[in-house]
Amino acid sequence: MPKSYLADSIYDRLKAIQEIALDLVKEKDPHQVLKTIISKAVELMICDAGSIYVKHEDNQLMFVSAINHSVETDLEKKLVPLDYKGLAVYSFMNSKPLSINDVYNIPEGSPYNFNANFDKRSGYRTKSVLLQPLVSSRGETLGVIQLINRKNTKEEVWPSHDPNLIENFPGFNDEDISLIKTFANLAAASLENALLYENIHQLFEGFVFASVKAIESRDAPTRGHSERVAILTVDLAEHVSRSSDYGVRHIQFSDKQINEIRYAALLHDFGKIGVKEDTLLKQKKLFDYEMQRIQGRLQSFKTARKMHALEDYLNKLADNNQAPTHLDLKRIDNQINDFSDELNSYWKMILELNEPTILDEDKRELLNKIITLEFLDAHRKQQKLLDTNEAEVLSIKKGSLSDEERLEIQSHVTRTYQFLKEIPWTRDFSFVPEIAYAHHEFLNGTGYPRNLKKKDIPIQSQIMTVCDIFDALAAADRPYKKALPSERALDILGYEVQDGKIDSRLLKIFIEAKIFENPNFIKLTRNSFHTKKAA
């Protein structure tokens, strides 16, 4: 049963305000603060009903919360223009309290009037009203508390249908007016703090999503990855926290920890902003400009062969004092075309070798052949078809990255940690850098960048790793691979469990709870796909 703040003496009522202060200071959500303010005000002031209005933009008040012990109250938010002659608007605009013993006896010509629509709809009878503005520490009026129908005791029932009994109920007295002013100062401070907290939260949310957009501006092909991983990670963390399965039942995350996990997931790839763009966006083993250089080299070999063939033929004609024949020219032309076709076949082989696929034995033999090829240039000097660097890059066994480039890509984790450590996190989010730092670590110590093992990897990071791998496999945002069906992606995650890289318990929950079918994840995946397709 909730604690009552009802008391007979002003001393006890002031003491009750101190206790109310403890309840208000705990609240950080402005909406909940408003509900607490009006419920405590109605109880403290010993009245039957009350409502609260807050400033909305520059020319409106918003009716945001109400309580009525006698009839059901319409809690729908409503906007009241500031040019309306209502009681709340008057109190707000003049920033002063207003006490009326009977709203149906307001004198004509008053600068305010009473809106009786609620009474007509509900059969309620409003009599006494007390309004008190909520003024911030900077002198800004934040809203208005409206208290309705002062009673003698909390237990009394308001007799809306008995005018004679209503006449016997008191109005708000000077003590009430003084008390609500004290209460309002406390309530305004609590609301101001909650609004400030909300503004800080919104500012931080904006910063986080601006950071995500900054990442995506450098790595456009993976647009949406951070948000998708955050959705999956939070969903899996919540299911883990609720699970009664043996081995994870001891894992419990508070709401604050879930939010901390969300921020870590959203920012887990921020370090990519420090990786060279060419490396970050590399789709094939050789960059386009390197392939163009090889293609130019092939063309120069073709031109050189044609030039040398014609030059040799002319020299031969000159030495023998002969005239050119159609048959000889045709033969030379065929030789040049055959040579061109040969080089074109080598180019097709290079295109195939440049794909970020596995370099199997057949491709290795093909590459070994091409590496040995030499041709005459325009100066009749032997030149290799591929230089040392090109041959080395085409020798990459899997993917498109050289060892050096892979290390640079992997450096994004350390860069992320270094960036996040610079942020003055509040206590609630102080573990964000550590969670993000370990999202590429594996339980068997084969991850990066620190080769951590299970005991040193935060469980939050382990959860994120499962989701990060799944999204990388299943999302259609990698230029060097096609998206895998969910079933195939889950199979690969199963192999990762067998290799000791990820936790089998986490994957079990991921599959059984069908985290990968999260509607927000599916929607974002589709949106990202269509955006890339349109681009």
C-alpha cells in the first residue's frame, strides 16, 4: 500500500514534502516526474483531483497528466493556445498562483474563465481550484499545477451529485497557497533537472548517431551495419538476461547496462574513420589504378610487338632490295593478332586472379605461369608482365587484403577504443569502451587485437561478437561477397562454436529466440539493401 503524505498540521505536511523530495529526485524521465508531481500534489493538498500543464513550443500549453479520485480522467495530451482565457493559461502567462473558491461563480469581466466541458461530459462538479506555476531556477515558467476540489480529509468522497454537500467543503486557504508554493519550487527543480537530463540524453544520442553517420561516410558499402548490430545485440542481451538456461541464468543486465551495450554496439566500428579509405573500401586484390597499370603494360607490349614486326620486315626488305608483298603483310598481321589474343588471355587470367576468392591449386599454377612471363618493350628490353608487388598481392590466399592491409583494417578496434576512452562517460556508461574494444576477440584467443581468451572477454562483448558476425554474413552490404541466407549464416556460426571462437550458449539463445528475425533488424536490412541498389 503506498505511503500517505496526508497530515493534519502544517509541520507534518512540510515534513511530508521532504519525503516527497526523495521520490522526485529519483526520477529522471520527465513524463514520470510530471505524473509524480501531480499525484503527490493531490495527496499533499488533500484534494480530489488535479492536472498539470507544461509549456509546449512558444505559443501553447500542453495538458500532459491528470488524476481524479471520483471519475475516470481523459489522459490524452491536449494543446491549449496561450491566447485562450482559461485558468491554466492565465496562471502561466502571469506566472502567479490563482485560487478560486467556486469556478461557477467567477465574476463577469474576469481575465479568465472556467471551461466546464469535462464536468458536462462526466457529470463531475468542479468547485474549488488552486493553480500554481512551476518556475525554473532561471525564472522561466515551465508549466502549471492545477489542483481541484479541496476536501477535509483524504478519505472523503467528492459528492458531485449533491450540491448541498458540496457547499460544506472548504476552499483552498492561505496555508494551502503557501504550501503549494513550497511544493512547486521543489517540483519545478525536479522537472528542470529531468528536462536537462533528457536534453543531455538527446544530445548524446545525436552525437552517437552523428558518429555512426561519420563511419558510414567513410565506409558506405556497410551503411546500416552499426545500427543492425546494435538491434541484434540488445535483443540477444535482453534474452540472455531473462534466460533460465543453465550456464547463463546468472547473467543479468539492468536497463542501464542494456543501454550501455547499445551504445557500445552503435560505436563499435568508429575506429574505421582512421583507416585509409582505399584500404577500407578495397573490393579486389589489386586497386583499380594497379589493374589499369597492368592493362597499359599489356597494350604497350602489343604496340611494341607490332612496331618491331614491321621494323624487322622493312629492314629485311631493304637488305634484300625487295618490295613488300601482300602475303607477307598478311602473315605479319596474323602474328600480331595472335600475340594480341595471347595477351588478352593473360588479362582474363589476371582478372580472375584479382577476385577476392580462395586461391586454390589451379589458380596458384596459373599465377606461377603468369609471374614468369616477359615481353619486349618499345626499346627491345625484356619486361615482366607483373612486377614483384603485383605478383605478391595476387598471391593473397583469401579475400582482397594483404597482411599489411589486414592489420590496418584490424587497427580500427584499437582506434575505436582510443576514441571512446576520450569521452567523459557517466558512471552508467563507463564500460562502453571496454565492451567495444573486445568485439573481435574470440574465446580461444585467436581474435584481435589483443588475443584475449574467454575469461578476459566481457560477456557483453561476447554477445556483440555473435551479432556482428551474423550481420557481416547475412547482410547485403559487402562489395566482395553476396549476402548469405540466414540458415547458412547460422551454420557458419555453428562452425565458430566448434572452433572454440564463440559461446555455444549465446548462439543457442540467438537461434531459439530467433533474434535474427527481429522486425527492426529485418526492416533496416531491407532499407539498407534498397538504398544501395538505388545508388
